[in-house]
Amino acid sequence: MYPPYASKMPLRLSSPSRGFAVRKPRNSRPIIISALTVAIIFLVWFQSDQAILSLHKPTSTSTKLPSPANSTLGFGAIIAVSPPNSKRRHGLLQAANVTELDITIPELPIWTEEDVEQFRSQQAPTEMRFPMIAAWMSHLRVLEWFLSTDLETAMILEDDMDWDMRARSLQVPRAATALRALFHATPEAPHSYYPHPSHWDVLYLGHFDRWAWFGHEAGVGVQLPSDLQGAQAFADDTLPPRYNMLPNVASILTALDVPPFTRVVHPSRQPFGTWAYAVNRRSAAKILSDEVGSPRAPKWVSDSFDNTMVRACENGLLRCWTVFPEIFHHREGLLTSMINLPDEFKPTKLVEELRNRTGETDGIGCGFASGVLNFGDDKEELERLRDGARRGVSLQKKTMAATQTDAQVAELCRQAFEAEHYSRFKEAFDQHGKATIALNKLADDAKFLDRERKQIARKQAKFHSTKRKIL
């Protein structure tokens, strides 16, 4: 049985109080009562806030690690799109070894100008660049290879992908549970890890989900929580905090009112980037058809395989579902990528500063791009990293990357290195600490007021005694 990770979105936590300031009163008795009243109110607030906090915690059954996905993440195979002699394969295989994934790499041809011109001659405009067409043809060739097997499903993975070392042990099992909940599937049924292929065509696990076409606004002020109807939210504290996400992703999550450390499975909107997507036999054949992605399919002036997939999802030719934020993301800064983005799509200075600060791939909590988790030929280090990945915790590499100090690496994976519920425990602990400080201050103020009251009482008694003597 798989634990019920998929659930309705939890309530947000209310903001903790910053404490109370108590002034010295003229009339001490009412103020003492007021101070005690405030203390009682604070205790009631704190207890109620703790009750809200408890809704964020998994149930007793879900505190255990979910059953990990198999070595192909529950699909028939993981198939990489990787050109011959690709320099990106080393990073792909290092990450696959740590997370113990089996990745199949079909042989692709070295595309020539003649191949590209033949593709253009059928339907492609002359404005389509060589890298775009080469990537398009590579995806088609991999899908053809998939259909040549007897596999029912497969995840197609571009070879410049990065992912969290807990993808197999935590992230994918939680996403699969959410998908099953959407379609009311059970783990015991056939095709049990994911809903039956008759219910879906494409599952996007790696993408750049903009929720709008390029040039259109998205995020706060555009999307609304009601846009998530038909979606399934699930807790995933392996996500980076919002301040370490791309600004547009953080803005979309905020606009949709998705709580922190939560992913959503939803009907696809504009899932740009065919970085990691699952298909079945029916959908693979559909993508290869003239309706969607063949060389004879209709194309835009400057088109790409990513765009034709988005159009097919929007037009209902493919039934597409997206895990948002994504689990797989392409590594930035790879000049040898199959598709070099034009200048208008290059990262802004703000995004570059974010990447330099975290040292991580966009949206990844503790991945492989920084080099911290590379093991080289060290088998003992590989086994240590595998053990951490199996247990769902990230481990800090003893030998740091040459460009990073120990402190930078420790900060880089701080949340990931801690136990699974570190952030929630810390939040509760911080609130408890603030409550303790506030109550101690109230107690000190109450003692001060009590001393003042006694001193006033003594002065009053002395005054009345003196008054009687005078009279």
C-alpha cells in the first residue's frame, strides 16, 4: 500500500505575534487584570495556532517514508534524448547512479544539413533554426524507438536534466499518489503506480510551466485560486522555499494560493519544455502523426517541438497533466545544449543572482548541478550518497566543489540535509519560543505591577496613618 500523500491543500499558518508592550498604569488593579487577560488570550491564540500547524503535519501513517518508485520511476522505461558523444551524458549518468535510475539511451544519428533541409521541405518554415529541428527530430526518433518495443509507458528525458537526489524516494511517489487520487485509482489495480493510460496522454514532470504564452503576463494579478479546479495538491517539503524559486514561479504559486512546500497536479496550461514527459503507446503514436509532430504537421514561423506539444495539449489532441512545480529541470549554463536560447529568453540579472546564491538548478532543492554530489570514481562516496537518497535525506559531500566554501555548501543544502519535517518543526519551535518570551515578559510585568501595587498600598497606609494623627 502507498501512503496517502495526496490531500487537499492545507490551511495557511497565521502570522505569529511580535509580543506585547505593557506601560506602567495609573490604576494598577485593572492593568493587572488586563495583563492576565492578554496572557490568557495569547495562550489561546498559541494553542489554536498549534492546532492549525498540526494540519500541516502528515497523519501517523504518512510520517513514514513512502514506498520508493522503481528504477524507472513507475514507467516502463526512462528513455534519454541524447545526441552521440554528448558532453552532458556524464552529469546525467552521475545523477542516475546516485538515485539508482535505469536510463536507456537509444542511438541517435548525427543530424546533417541535408536532414534539416529535408525536414524543412515538408512543412517547416525556413526561419526554423538547425538546433530546433535537430532537437525535434531527436524526440521523434526516440518516440519511434519506444513504439518499437512492447513497453506500455515511458518517460522521455532530455540529457541536460537535473533533479533532486530524493526524486525516487520521495518526490515521484508523492506525485504518483496525487495522480492516482485524481483518477480514483488504487495501487492494487493494473498499471497501479500511475492511473491507467486510457486516462492520460502526457504527464509533464519536467517543464517550464509559464501558465501563459511568451509575451503574456502570468502570476499575481492574473491567475486566481479558482484556476486550480480539477487539480490535486500534495505536500512536498523537498521543494525550495519561495524566496529561492524563480520569480515567475513564486508569483504563480502565490496567485493560485498554493501553500509553501506544496506541489499541484493539474490539467496542463502552457507547459513549455519537453524536458521530462511521460507517454503511452497511444499518445506516442499521436505525437508522431501529421496532426501533432511529424515533419508534415503544420508549424509556426519559428517553431519548436515544445510548442507543438503545447498546442496539442491546448487543442485537446493530447490529454496533458502537469506536476507543478516540476521535478526535473534542465541545467542552466550549458553552452552545448541541443537548443541554445536566443537573447530574449536569456535569464535576467535577478535570475542569475538567484542561481549564483543557491548554486542549484531552478526549482531543485538539492541536486547535482553544483557538483557537490558528484562522486567521480569513489565507490564509497557513491554508496554513502545512495544511502541518503534511499532514506529521503540529502547528504553533504565531504570534498567540496572548488568554487564553493564549506559555509556556502552548508547553506546550499541546509533544509535538505535536515530531517524531513525540519521546516515545520522549526516553525513550531520558533512560535513556541516567541510565545515563551512574550509570556515571560508578561510575567515580569505582572511582578513589577505587583511590587508597584504593594508599594502604593504601603504609601496609602502610611498616608492614612499620618492623616489620623493630624486629625
